[in-house]
Amino acid sequence: AQIELLDGSYADVPMPPDLRLTFGLKLIRKRTKIMVAIDKPEWSVYIKATTKPPVLTYKMRLQNFYRKYKPENLANVDAILKYHEGNEEALFSYLTGISNYGPEPVPTVVGPKKKKQKPQKNPADGSTDNLFMDVDDETSSQFSTSSRSSIGTALRSATSRISRAFKKATGKHGYNLDDYEAPTPTIPWPIPQWAFLGDIMNALYQQDKVPVLSFKRRLMKMKGKPDENMFLQLQREFLDGLLVPYTESENARFSVIILAVRLLKAGKTVPYGDADMLKQAGLEKCIPKTLRKDNKKNKDYVESYAKLAEEKSNDLPDYKDVKKLQRLFFEECVNSKTFGMSFFFAHVLKGNVESFFTRTGDDDTDAIKIGVNQNEIAFFQGGINYESFKMDEIVKYWEDGSTFNMKVKRSKSSNTMQRDRELIDVNMSSAGLGGKTKKKMGGLFGGGKTETISLYTLQLREMYDLIWFFKNRE
């Protein structure tokens, strides 16, 4: 398996189909040099299913080439690329011109072409799906990481009908899962440590999906000094739209810090307080991808963003130390509502929280996204955080093979804070520069009341595993 690391490089990890991820972590440690704990690892392999061909690095292309034509050269890939650094395309032109070899193996879209629900004007722009805007239209078809035979489906359908009839007779709430569409995940999610990675990947391939793997922390520390990998993960999540400040000016501040770190690492001077110089230094590449995509037609957008960045850079100390900047970035990221969260897609079947969400159907734009970190579980839709529960408010949780369920009990003090809070629409793609949309609403649960929430999701075992990890960690 090829696993993307936080610095953008890839590690080739041999993962036999009969090997659980827990044991595979030992191989990943050896290949990545990231010494993760094996017992209760803070790191995990994340997976995302897509029908798009993967974006290949020169190393991956050369590995694929030699894997097909000359496997004995695989051990020399790094040395060959170093010798031809800066002339990689000429190298591939030379190799494909040799009579013993053939054309370069190029990955293609897996499975039959599907009609897109929304036009995509620039499908090759490398955009990454994020929490508040699903930009990968190719992932709209439903999939599962487990085999679903027609016999199993029929049995579940019959059992579901009997169960609904029983619940109706006893006066309990019943629902027909056939009436609901479980939203398709478009954000990478963590694979449980007990899972067989090979089986999951094969299941996705059989459904004409391409699994894309990455390796990052699932448990983020809340204080202290960040290491290089933590900064890279936070930087990636900010640029992908998963780590969301509340205002455009805060976005600009984050962008300046990222740019400053990049410049200082390259031995260059940071042009604090100069919008034009910030633009020339590469500020645009430090703007979240969704903001760039949404404002592509706005010619003045980058200019306006640079002005904000100039203003925010004047507020920063004249840092020339990379470590200090990284720590400042970390300390400000901790304040983000989505800090350290892994996301799952679901439809709410039961619970007072259900009435606050629109029903999701074939279009997953308004899908309910459930963020989970070590402190809480938060419900998002359309970029708005409608509800959150602390981990210690979840008194029981379970999955029954079709739904994920949890029993929560809101404390009176927590409910008071919930009722008085302001909900902030953090979908900055729909807000103008400096825009800030606020809504006020009461708490969804009464003080001290116990409530059961049922979720229909394709990721019920993954969600269960992550919550178990957070609630049972030392």
C-alpha cells in the first residue's frame, strides 16, 4: 500500500490482506520512522474512497514503471531520481523510447463513467474535500467497506420490517432504513486498529472505488510544544478546510504564519506588513483551497486577502524563529472548533437533535458531518455546529450492524452554556471578506435529561472504535 505522509511524500508499506492494522503499524513505523505507540496509538491510517486516479509523484511513477518493466531496478529509484533531479520528464521520455520498454503505466478512473450531479469546471485542479464543502462529485455513489450480499440484504430487510412492527405495537419509535440515504463520506476517516486493511481496500476496489491512504494523528495534544509533524498536519487541515477559523481575517493570519514558516525554512526574509511582497512570496498558495476555488472569478479577491494578511502580519511579532511561529500556529489552532476532529457522515434517525437538520438524500451537500475528538462529539450541517456533547456526557454507545446509537445526558451547567452560546456559520466560502454570520438558538436538550440518538451511517464501526479509543485512553 502507498500511504501519503504529512510532508506530501509517500511510503510503500507491504500490507498483506490477512494482517490487521495493529500489526501493520509496526511496518509503518519502520518505513516512516514515526515511532507511534502500538498499544494505544495516537496515529492512525486514514482512508478515503474516490473514483479519481491518484496524483502520482515522480517517485511513484518511476516505481510503477520499473514494477512493470524491470522490477530489479526498484531498489535504485531514489538514486536515479536524485541523478536526474530537475529533468524528470526527460527521464520518462527517454525510458518510454527504449525498445525493451513500453509506454508509461498511467492509472485511469476505475469503473464505468458516471454522470456528475454538478458541473465541475476544473476537475484537475487537485482540490481536496473538506468539512464545509464537498468538492469531489465523483464520490456521490454509495459504497460500503463490508460485503453486502443479496441474501444478507433480504434478511436485514425482513428483520427490519418485524422490528418496526414490534416497535409500533409497543408504542416505540420505528423507522425504515430503506427510506433513508446514508450519505457517502468524502473526508478521510480513521481505520480501526483491528481492521484488515487489505480486505477494506479490496472491498472498495470491487465497488469501483480507489482507496487513498494517509497517515496522521487521531489524538492531538491540547498544549505544549508541537513537533514538526503536528505542525504539518495542522497546516494541511487548514489548507484543506478541515481546520476552520471563524473570520476571514483569522484565515489571513493563519496564512501569514504558514508563509512565514515556509520562507524562513528556505532561508528567506519574511516581508511582514507589505501586501505586494507577501503576494510575490507565495501568499496565494497559503489560502485555503475552498476560498481560492469559490473566488476564482473574483479578480480582486487575492488582492483583498493580501491586504488583510498585511494587517494581520503587523499584529505578529517580528518572528524569525520557525519553532516560535509553529508554536504560535498550534496555540491558535487549538481554539478552532474543529481542532483534532475526525469526521463521519450520517443521517439522524432518532433524538431531539433530528429536527434541526434537513434530510439528506442523493445530494450530500447538506450531509450531517459528525466531528469527534478527545473532548467532544459535534454535529455540523451546512457549516454550522448545531450541537455538541462532551465525552463524559455520553453514558452509553453501541452499534447494531445498521445504526450507531448513543445515550447522552446533558448536565444542567453544560445546558446553560449551550443555551447561551452563539452559533457561528464557519462556511467562509459563502461569506464575504471579513464576513461573520452568527445565529442564536436554545439548547436542544433539557438540563439533566437523558436522550438516545440513533444515526444511520456507513461508518458505524469506525465511529464506535474512535469513541471507544477516546473514552478508554489513560
